[in-house]
Amino acid sequence: MPANATAIVMKSNPGEELTCRALNYNFEQNGELVARGIISYYATATLVRATTFESWLDAMNAAIDSDLLQRRLNRLSRPSLQITGDGGAHAPGRPGGKPRSNHS
């Protein structure tokens, strides 16, 4: 990981850092099953609520847990994610880390 960079990545066992294990899953969207990358699906669905990488990861895990409980995702497909770098860094698109307001 480059210096001064932050990312949400898959957890890996020592020595397996370069093994790609990201999976696709068939998610229901508008009544149809659509193959999507599991991590990108939850990342894009939750970024709007994130102010920092920590809050983004928390939102992703909450969405994943909700889908597991509602059987929209199976347990074997649950990604194990971690933050590399500064978890308090501002989420992408959030200069200053200020939450978006619903008020104009």
C-alpha cells in the first residue's frame, strides 16, 4: 500500500496477500438477478452515508449483516474486510468529512 493511502480491502492470511478472492453474487435489482462484485455492490450502496473510511466500513458491514439476516446473501459469500491506512481519513467525495445534509 502506498504511503498516505487508505483503502478497504479483503482480509487475508499471511502469505496470501496477493491472492484475489473477490467474488460475484447475483443480487436482485428491480426484480431481476444481476451479477455484481460483492464488495463493490456494498461499497457503492453505502458510500453516500460515509464520512470516513471507518464509517464506510461500518455501513458496509451493517448492510451485509442485514442482507444475511434477510437471506439476500449467503454466509459463504460474506466478505471479510479491513481498512489499510488511516481509518479516520475522509471518505471519497467528502472533503472535510462533513456529512451530507438533506437540507438546502
